[in-house]
Amino acid sequence: MLDNITKRRIDDCRDILVGKLPDPKSQIEQITIALIYKFMDDMDKEAIELGGKAKFFSDYKIPDPNDPKKEIVVPFEKYSWDNLFDTKVSATEMLKLYSEAIEGMVKNPNIPELFSNIFKNAYLPYRDPETLKMFLKTISEFEYTHSEKLGDAFEYLLSVMGSQGDAGQFRTPRHIIDFLVAAVNPSKTDTILDPACGTAGFLISAFKHIKEKNNNNLTPDERKKLIKNFIGYDISPDMVRLSLVNLYLHGFSDPHIFEYDTLSSEDRWDETFDVVLANPPFMSPKGGIRPHKKFTISSNRSEVLFVDYIAEHLNPKGRAGIIVPEGIIFQSGTAYKALRKMLVDKYLYAIVSLPAGVFNPYSGVKTSILLMDADLAKKTKDVLFLKIDNDGYGLGSQRNAVKGGQLEEAVATLKTFRENCIEGKPFENTNLAQAVSKTEIGKSGDYNLSGEKYKISQELSNVKYDIVSIGDIFTTSSGGTPLKKYEEEFYHNGTIPWLRSGEVAQGYINSAEIYITEVALKKSSAKMFPINTVLVAMYGATAGQVGILKFEASTNQAVCGILPNDKAIPEYLYLIIKSQKDYLISLSGGGAQPNISQKIIRDLKIPLPPLSVQKEIVNEIESYQKIIDGSKMVVANYKPRIEINPNWEFVAFEDICIVNPKKSEINTLDDNTEVSFVPMADLNENQIDFVANQVKPLSEVYKGYTYFKEDDVLLAKVTPCFENGKAGVAKNLINGIGFGSSEYYVLRPNDKILSTWIYLNVITDSFRERGKLNMTGTGGLQRVPTDYVKSYQIPVPSIEIQQQIVSLIEKEQALVNSSKELIEIYEQKIKDRIAKVWGE
């Protein structure tokens, strides 16, 4: 575990550098270089203490360029850490010495290859002597050690790097890395590769996994052989440097990380491995990758080539785990289908679908894990599909820990499936996993690897009603877009409603934003749909949304219309197709946004009960929906109101509460004291209560966050959070103390006012509207000034009257909360009723 002192030192280093180097990646590079510099000096001191000589920071000889028979001495001792901090050395001289040292390190023959690689192309990107002096003084507090503590510290440093989204790279969360490694289960004799290693997270996790499997009892010889078996490639020299340091700090005295273009170079093509672990970059450059000719699959897409590379570089009994984007799972391109066929035929034994928010806050991209085993794939006729809905963390931007994580269960399920395959036993499907035959996967020729596609097929056997395909029972059609260049003729004074896919919401569709002319309807592919047509958005941001047309209208080509007939009640058809949104999207091809074809909709199989049963289902669900709609009206329209007595005194906030209490109140507390942490995302809009889910040590939040205590009022000061009503009263804090976003104001009441009374006044329209007019700053970073909050006057009756009014409002709030519960209950009832139709 990372200790708070080490973490604080790293944070201090970043705080010193941020003014000169705002880019986190540049900060990390400079901290990395400085740490290794310091550790080399520490090792020199250790050697001297043991009776030896300094190795790294000592003068060395090189041939004289003017006379090859002679040698000249290159002074390098002057760059030692102690010499940098000699009292006679000014800050300007320190900058000159340090800059010369890091740039000249690669020329020093006494520097081993590992360190030489780390200092390759190193330089000091700023020229402020005082900044460097402060920075190196903080680095001085670190001491050289092989302990896991320092390795964990470096991982923490890497974690701040965040997104490298332009290259399709996103830092893989630690728990996902550990899950993938546990699923592949490498052993101490395996050779292990990460062909796009980044900061070597997978290699380090595999190393820890193997050590734990062996109860941390590896012999020195076993450890040496183990380290030799770990290989990493990366195209970026910066990533190579970070990998080398990360591995070195985790006990790899001789890490094997190579600067290598995995997809374009042939130098290492003949190397194969027992285990490959990877989350390769999946965005191809403009024009695509230019690979060599040795790949089995012909493609210029990086995600296709990486998966192909990994499969082809497994030993005969090799295993692999790869994180891939959804394109690999269901893209309809020729290369994608060929790749999936190869995987299913030769390598693949399981696919794990991950939630879409796994890579938050860096990206909401949806991913899956492909698990390969070249030997096991020959022994099984099935592929296991697992769907993870809960990875142990919320899927919002904060990724807070939550209960009910499924990753441990998934590892156990994969182990059971493997054992059953080896023993020739059938696998019993669970709520988490289902086995699907390779024959079924290959039947359509697309080799679609979306588990939802096959789950529906298996579940249809439980349905007691007739199963029909949409296209066999209903007529479907799509529309078109009249050319914009004929705007006057096609759009001006139009009278015919024309819907786009973005207007297909879940429910009744009663209006259109755009109207076209009769001429436009005749001269384009747009066509009229009758009332009660069920519309499905086929692509765009709303793909998969379903609605019922309640007036005659035309649509664009991104909307599929299912025309009404006497076989089904339109509302029933709408409800049953709406329940299949995720399934329809899982069958879609395309890139970042789903693309549901009309064929997919026509091929969709649904249960079709008799009309009388359909009517019962619709009536039941509509009765539930009325309760939901009524409850939503209550929730949406309720606002606590205070009827102001003109005799009440008006007082400024600064006279009845402390605005932004000082942290010095708690500076005597131990650094390890646990406190609640409330990010902006956890503060509710127009709701007084919030849950402080996160707990952190005081040392982690003391610097850079806002301090508050039990019963303090939190108020968001930045747009749009302020206007949206983000505020609340702090309750149930750990040790009565909380920290949160730096974008909070904190109002602490004195004995003349209640916290709730303050809250009721800061959520009023007048407070928000005037606050908005007083905001300062530019663009999206406008804030309400402190002076506005301090000087704002509110009515302040006696405490007794405040308590009476607050008590009444709390009763009203309880009724509103009951309405929220009703919404949840009846939304679940609707889901349960639809599930019953499907035989669930």
C-alpha cells in the first residue's frame, strides 16, 4: 500500500512543476528522471560506505579525439547530488549542472544500459533556477529502496497521467488489469509479453500474481528466471522510459522493455510466448496502419492487427487476454469478420463484456476482453460469454467503489468452464455466463461476438406465446432527406411533418421540429407513415430508441417505421421492441455510434400473444405508467417555499455564519485520520441531503480540497452547478469532518440560524438569478464571487420559527421522497411484466 508521506511528496513535486509544466505527462517524465538520478547517487554512497568506489558519478576517460593514443578525463563527479546541493552552488549553477548531467548521462560508459535507456533524450524543459531547486529539494526526501512501497508510489504517479485519447489509449484501471491477469492465470515458467506495454501495468500485475501463487516463496534463481521471462514492447520512447522505471522500482533489476513498432516492424516477428496480456491502442492514424505482409488478416486497422498479432504469437499451448473495442466484437467489415472466424476456429474460449464506464473519467468507450487458449480451443466446441454489469465501481466520472462487484465470480466461472472443457463436462449457464456453440456463432457468417445475440436465442425457448419475426408479420420502411440545396422548394412553408432520428424518444411522438413541402415528399425518399406506426431510430445518438407515431408524418432515412396492422396492438409492439434496445444495439455494426439496419429490425424475433392478452399487458403497464408520470410531476414541480413575514430582519450571510472555515481548525489531527470526501458529482441538485460515499485519509485531501464539518452547508460556486442548484447540508461525516471539490463555498451557521434555513435560502430562484448576474470569469469557468455570497441578505426569524417552518418542509420532502420510491417501484413492475412475456 502507498503510504501517505510518499504520496504527499509526489503531490508536492507535481505542485512545484505545474506552473512550468502543466502537462501531467511532462511532470511525470521530470519526476522519473530526477528520482533515478537521486537513486544512482544513493547507490554510489552505499558502495562507498561498503568500502568501494562511486560508479555513476565519477570521472571517466575517453579517447582523445585529437590523439587516439591518448585519453582525456571527462569530469562527472561534479554532478553528484551532494555537489548539486553544496552551499557554494547557486540556484543558477545548480540548474546548469543538473541540465548538463541528465543530457550527458547516456555518454557515460559507467552507466548501465537500463539507466542509459531511461536518460535517452532526457533534457530539462524549463529554465527557472528556483523551481528546479525546490523540486530537487523535494526529490531529496526520497530514498533508494527496492521495497514495494516505492513501486506503488510510482504507480500512483503514473495514475495521474490520465487519457492519451488521441492515440486510442486509455490508462487501464488497476482492478481490470488484475482481473484480466487472474483470468489468464500465468505461472512462474511462462514467457509473458505485452506488445503495447505503456507503463508496464500488466507485466507488474502478472509478476505479483505469480508471486502470490507461490506464497512469495520464489528462490533467487526462480525470481531471476521469472524476471527474464517478462517482455514489453512500446512504440513510444517516453512509455519505454516509464516502463523501465516502473519495473525497476518493482524489483526488476534487468527489465526487458523494447522500443518497437509491433505492427510495422518484422525484427521480432519470430518471437512467440506462453502468455500475452494487452490493452493495445485501438485508434488507427489517418490513412490506416501500414503493416508488413506477415499478418494472416489483411487490414490497416490497428485493433484488428493487434489482435491478429497476439493470436499468431502464442505458443502451441499459449494463452492471452486482450481488452478490445466493440468494433472487434461486431463490426461488419471483411477484416473484422475474418479475424473473428480465425479466433473462434483456433484460439477463443471466452469473451467478457465490460460496462461502458470502466475507463471513466478518461473515456466512456465500451470494451470487452477476449480470452484465448490455443490448446483449450481445440478441446471445446463452445465459447463462454460473460457480461459484467458491476465491476465493483460506479460508472460515473468519479468511479466510486460500490457493492456487488462481479469480477471475482467471473474468475471462478472461467475456471469452472476451463475445468469442464478439459474433463468433457457440459457447462451449466448462469445469470453471469452462457456457453454458446461455435456452430451457432458461425451460422450467419458474421461470427458476431456479442453475447446478447445468443442469449435472446436461448431464452426464446421459455416463451409460451408464438415467436414471430417482425418482417414476417409487419411491413417496414424508412424515409429520406430532401436535398438542402432546394431549401426554398422543399422546406419553405412546408406543411408535412418530417422527423429525424433524434426526435424518436421513448414514448408517444406528437410533434415535429421540421416540416417539408408536398414537392419534397414527391422528389425524395421521404414517405408518410400513418398514425400508430412504431418508429425505431436506426443510427445517430438515439439509435435503438423506440416511439409510437401519434400523427401522420414523414421521416428521414435514419428511422425505420413498422406499420400498424391487425396482428398487434401498437402499444404492445412498442413496449416489446423497446425492451430489446440493448439487443438491437449489440447486433449493430459501425464505429463509435451504433448503426441498426432495417434487416436487423425485420429479423428481430418477438413473442406475439393473442390480441386479448396484448390488451391486458398494455392496460396493466399503462396503469403503472400513469402512477410514474404523476409521481414525476410531484418530484419535478416541488420546491420548498418560505412565506416571508415583512417583520423579519434581513441579515447578510457573513453576519450569521462563517463563510469558508479555515483548515487550521484541524491541523493538529493525525495525517491518517479518516474523513469523508464529497466530489461535485455526489452533491445533489435541489435536494438537501447527499451521501458522503468516499472515505480518505486526511493527508490525501488536506491540500487542494475544500474543508467542512458536520451540519455545514455546501454550495457549488461554478457554472453550471450553481445555476442547477447543487447544494446540501453535510450529515453523517466520518469523524465529523469532510473535504470536497475546490468549487464549493462552505457556510457554517452560528447559533442564530439553522443549517436547513441557510440551504432553503441558497436554492431560491432569486439567489441563483442574482448570483448568475454577478459571476466573474470567462466561458465555462465562471464563478459566483465570495463577496456576493457574504453580502447576500436573507430573512432571519427566531430559531423557534425557523424550526417550525423547517419541520413543515421536512414533512413535504418526505412525501416527495415517497413519490421517488413509487417511481422506482413501478418502473420495476413494468420491467417485470415485460420479462414475463419473454418467459423470464
